[in-house]
Amino acid sequence: MARNLLKLGALEAQKTVFLLCDVQETFRPHIKHFGEVVRVANKMLEAAKHFNIPVYVSEQYPKGLGHTTKDINVDGAALVYDKTTFSMYSQELKDRLKKDVPNLGSVVLFGIETHVCIEQTVIDLLNEDINVHVLADGVSSRSLMDRNLALQRFQSLGCFVGTSENVLFKLLKDKNHPVFKQISKLNTKPTPSEFGAED
């Protein structure tokens, strides 16, 4: 019997959502490669429009920590919501996902911080038997050691750790996909090799 392709890391646009976690301006001076995380977030938000994939954006305690950086345009997001829990998978998000994407199979996750909010979101999603793809070029922390150890933990938990380009081409599947040209244009700049090196 054939295995479930989503469990093997395949992606289907109509069963996928993107989650952008806490990329708030306040964190810019503290997060390693903050600019790269912003660049990848913008790439994924643009790609989401072409694939008709809904994007959900969390902001950690915005009353005290401010909103998502203005460098990311979240106007097209399905939901921008505030949270105090570290995990993005709050009751509010859970309810919206059930309503918006009842056949949800996979989540693509990016933002900050890798070892705190991203990790706790990963755990909650995997606990609900949702396949999780974390973008290695779209997540970071104040310490690259924390970031890199978290990425290792994700793999041992059964999470797919890849790059934005890897995920977008999995969504395309075929050069004849109607948005192939638009998505290819988003992938002209590779992730800098020093992203992921130790402190």
C-alpha cells in the first residue's frame, strides 16, 4: 500500500498553511540574521498569494513589544493575532484553521525565536498529527547555538527542516505549474552560507 506522501514531506497547496511567528521590530537588534528572516518571510508571503495559501501571523505581546516589522507587509494575511503563549498554536489559531482549512495536512513555519516560540509551536502541531516544515533560512534566535540545536531537535521529533526554495518547489511539483515563472523569480537569491554557522 502507498504511504501518505504528506507524511514523507510532500506538500499540497490546498492542504497547506504558512505560519509567520513574531517577527517584531523590537527584536531586530538581538536576533542573528534578522534581515535574512525578513527576506524569507516576504518571499513566502508573496508565494502564498500565487498558491492561494493562507498566512497566519502571530505577534508576541504587541502591547509591550510592538507589531510585526514594517519591512514585512502582512496586509494579505488571513489572520494577524496577538499572543502571550510562546506557541503560535493558541485556541484562536486552532479555531480559525478548523474553519478556514478543514482538510489541513501541513504547516510551513518561519519566524523567531527558533528554540522558543518556533519549537513550542512545532511540538503542539506535531501533537495534533499535523506535518510541520520549518524553514531553516527563515528562522533564527539571539544565539546561533540555540537556533542550530533547535533545528536538530525538530528533525528528531519528525519535523521536516528545509529551505524556502525547497518548500516552494515541493509546492510547484512540475515545471508546467501555472505559477512556475513567478515562483522561480522569488528564488534568485540563495541563503547566505554563513547563516547557520556557529557564533
